[in-house]
Amino acid sequence: MSFDQRFSPGDVLVFQLESGFGLLRFLGVDENGQDPAWHVTAYADLFPDVELAEAAAANPQRLSVACPLLSMTTRAFESTQMASILNVELTDTEMEPLEAWRRDPERSVSDRSVRLLLGLR
């Protein structure tokens, strides 16, 4: 199964760090020829276990946003194992950074993983 079939816009994704768990919000994927651009919002909040991460994910508007938009290559996106824990409808405000990226003729796509982009290990 490909990533675009596994994740839907609005999915809250959990990923494991050495000392706990972090959360991302899947915004979407843009096909741009050879390599799609994968878009997520990254949260600053970290959790000691998945259960606490799941409880917090139910209200993503209460989470602290570390980066409203990370746009990555497929290789960078797939380098971090993550799982969808629930889907919460995206608001217009949450989609604004992605819409601005789409309008920007000089938009960039990183080949660095979520962990590297956030300075996490």
C-alpha cells in the first residue's frame, strides 16, 4: 500500500522518538512530476506513551505547532515510520500554509526527514 492510500488529509500521525512520541498532521500530497511533495504540520508537544499522544490528538487545535508546514520528498517522508491514530477535519486556518506554498513559484521541498527538520533524535 502506498503512503497516499494509507493517509488522508486531517490524519493525526504518531511517530516514535528515542524518548517518547511526537505528532504530525497530514495535510496532503502534491504530485509534481517525478517525486510527490508530502505536507505535514509538526507539533512541538512530545508524549511519554502512545495513549497520551492519542488523547492529545483528539484536539489538535490545543497542541503547540512547531512548524505549520513541512514539505518533503517521498524519501524524506517515508524515512520516519508513522501511523495514523485518528482523523480530524482540517480547518481553513490549518490549510493556509499549504495553500501559500502551492501559490509560491519558488516553493521548496526538503529531502530531510521530519526528525532532522525538527532537530529531534
